[in-house]
Amino acid sequence: MYYNTGKYIETLEYKNKISISVTAVYLTLEWGYIVVRYRK
């Protein structure tokens, strides 16, 4: 039971890290796109 809870929390943190990094990449790409558009 305790072990399962630990694994569950680990999985949640892992998914959280993935979504955070995906969001960061997405925002970076979006900002890059905006900057490029306004420079032209």
C-alpha cells in the first residue's frame, strides 16, 4: 500500500515534469514565432 502510494506520487511528478517542459517548449516556440513575425 505504502509502496503503491510512493509509485503513484512518482508517476504524478513525472507526468507533471513532462507537461511543464512541453508547455515551456510551446511557449518558447510561440514567442519566437511572434518575434519573427513582428520583425519582418
